[in-house]
Amino acid sequence: QVQVLESGGGLVQPGGSVGLSCVASGNIFKINAMGWYRQAPGKSRDLVAVITSGGSTNYADSVKGRFTISRDNAKNTAYLQMNSLKPEDTAVYYCNIDHSTAWNRITYWGQGTQVTVSS
């Protein structure tokens, strides 16, 4: 079993910055991609950014140039640095871990962390 724990977030003013962290722990064998998703009230959970084990990244068009995803493989941790925040970035942000063993491949989710962009 793998546990995923996000931290960071909170209330941020428009134009401000905040960083999120996501740590995977437990019986870790191999972490493939690590990603951040977000879900605003009444909306679907959408991809924000993803990073492969090799460091390749992909971003939603709405956050390109403003958000940066990174990871520390030695610490099983992913980060999301969010700059130039807008009110429409307000959402619960979830971390997603693509984990594989010799027998299976499972996606794990964190519990989410709230980011509110408001003056």
C-alpha cells in the first residue's frame, strides 16, 4: 500500500504565489509519473501538470508559464510551484501517483489540499 500526502496551499491573493508538496510513502516499489490535478466546486477533476520519472513534463494550457512541476525521486516527492495566481485557480489540488510493482500498476490519490485565490 502507498500513502500520498499533500501539503501547502491556503489563501493567496491574486498575482501571488504558493507551493504544494506531495510525498509518497509506504511500500514503494517504483513510482512512474507524478501529477497534480484540481477540482473546483461543481466541476470535474482536471489535470494541471504531470512529470515522468525521467523528468518530462506536461501542463494544462491554462497554467503554462505560471506553474512549474518538479520532483525529487530520492524523496518520493513532487512539487507544484504556482505563480501569478488567478481567482480561477481556486480549487482543491490533488496529487496522483502512478505506482508499479512486479505484479501490478496502481494509481494512488492524496486527500487534496485547498488553494483559494482571493483578495
